[in-house]
Amino acid sequence: MNNHISSLETFHLPVMLNEVIKLSSPSSKKKFIDCTFGGGGYSKEILKFPNTFVQAIDRDDKVLIIAKKLEKKFQERFKFTQIKFSQLATIAKDCVDTVIFDLGLSSIQLDDLDRGFSFKSRKKLNMTMGLNDLTALEVINNLSEKDLKSVIKILGDEKEANKIAKNIIKHRNIKKITNTVDLVRIIEKSKKKNYSSKINPSTKTFQALRIFVNKEITELIYGIINATKILKPGGKILVVSFHSLEDRIVKYFFTNFSKNKSRPSRYFPEKEIKDSSLFDEYKNNVIRPSKKEIEQNNRSRSAKLRFAVRSKNKFSFPEGLIEKFKKYLVLESIND
Ligand SMILES: C[S@@+](CC[C@H](N)C(=O)[O-])C[C@H]1O[C@@H](n2cnc3c(N)ncnc32)[C@H](O)[C@@H]1O
């Protein structure tokens, strides 16, 4: 069992660990929430600082074995709860110093071919991270052609979504599509002449399905809103994202709900402006992994780290964020 734990723990290399820790500046009595525990890379590093408190969460029960070990070692300082981060507010109320998100999949999940996240997998279609309502198998075999096309086009940015969706329907009308190999073949056939050799033809469709199955956009939007709600004034929210849609959402939230945007017009007299911004001035700093890190961990290559500092203002729900990304929220809920 111990061998099993350590192989899981060393499986995932934490991305931009030094940068995340430096920004979090762990010190005595500070309270942290690690919203994406995974292999526990960030949590373990924070716990090295005396008297820090970490509440970790993850939707995947496969990480329980690692979390239990930490709970035993740091009985008073570490707690793990298996929930989705959109439900963050159910376990933490307020007065948190730092909330950290490291989005997407861990290597523990991606490299477990039984879970069907990778197009290298030859297993049953699944792609669930944990606490899901549906699997990729259900999506591929039950969604209408129109909805499949929207999912692949909007969440995968796949230009040939139309043809792929058509061919999925054609195949499943003859025989249920049950494994990743069948799906890969359908995608390759649909894209036959047009795919570039640089990126695998299945990459975008697999990304779209994974995002849809796990409602990743809905999770991110409600996750960062709830995190903001429980941060104390001066507290930090940190997000490591891996694709452009995630980064666009984080950037929009931090920019448009910070002090930068709270003044509607420079001609407006300052004392008449009611500042209800959620964050202090946002500097639009994007932190990227070093060349050395990318060489050592190829998966870090697309990572972007952004952070914002909570203002003193009372929390007010950022309706504008929901409005801006409504298209994605509606799409992810078509099966509800
Ligand atoms: C990239 S890994 C995090 C790795 C971690 N920072 C480390 O150093 O080991 C992302 C983790 O977040 C979890 N996750 C993704 N979306 C989630 C959500 N909506 N709620 C809770 N956990 C989520 C995944 O299950 C996965 O374990």
C-alpha cells in the first residue's frame, strides 16, 4: 500500500510550485484552501511552514489515499474534503488568506488509461474526474447531432465539428460507440485530409468532451466566485490555467471586478463613486513556467498563473461574469 501511495504522489509534478508558494507567502496562522489537491504538491509545500492551516478539496476519490496520509501527519493543520470546488462555500465560510486553483487534470488521472481521458487509451469511454452526473459514453451515444456539434465546436474550438458530429451519429446508429479507439477512428476519418501533423486530430474533440462531461467552465466560474466570497480583505486568489478559455474567464473576472474598472468615467467626481470592486487594482500579471521547468515537465508548457488581491469591500455577486460567459454555462447544462 505504501508503494502505491508514493507512486501516486510522485506521478504528478506540481506546476510552478515555487511561484505559487512565493505568491501565497505562507506564514504562521494563515489559512489556505487548495481547491485542486491532486497529488498534494502545493498542500505539502505550504504545510512545511509552521502553524499554517490547509483545507484541501478534490472531486476525485483516487486522491483520498494521499490526503488521508497527510491528515494523519498534520492532524490539527490539514483537512481534506471530497467535493467539487463550485461547492466551496459549503465547507468554508470566510476569513481565508489564500485560495489556490490548479485547473484541469493531474497526471494521476491522465496517465490512468482505464479512465479514458487520453486518446492513447484503448479503454471504455469515460472521462469522469469524480462526482459526475454523466460519462463520455453517455454523451457520445445520447446527445443530439446539434448538441454534439456545439460541444465539439464551442468547447474544443474544433473547425470540423460539423463533420465529426455527423459521423458520430452515423456510426452510433449502426452500433453503440463504447471505447476511445472507435471514437478516435471516427474523428480521424472525419478530418482525414485536413489535420496538421503537429497536433493529434483527436486532441480538440477529446478536450471538448472532457470539459463537457466535467462541466469545467461552470465549475471554474462558480469556483472563483465562491473563493472570492470567503477571502479576507487582502487575501489572494491564485489560478493556474491550461487553455485559453479558462485564462479568458480568469482574466475577465480579475480585470472587470477590480478597482481598475470601478470608476465608470474619469469625469465622474471621485467622491460620488461607490466602489464595490471585489479586488484591488489588477496589474494583469501573467506568470509562465521557466524554460527549465518546461524542459523538466512538458505538461507545464501551456500553464498561466494569475492572481488577484481581495479588496475591503463587502462581497456582491458578480452578475457580469455570468452574463459574459452565459453561452458556455447554457451549453454545459443542456443535459440537466
Ligand atoms: C492539475 S491537478 C492538481 C495538482 C496539484 N496541484 C498537485 O500539485 O499535485 C487538478 C486536480 O483538480 C481536481 N479538480 C478538477 N476540477 C475540480 C473541481 N471542479 N472540483 C474539485 N476538484 C477538481 C482534479 O480531480 C485533479 O485532481
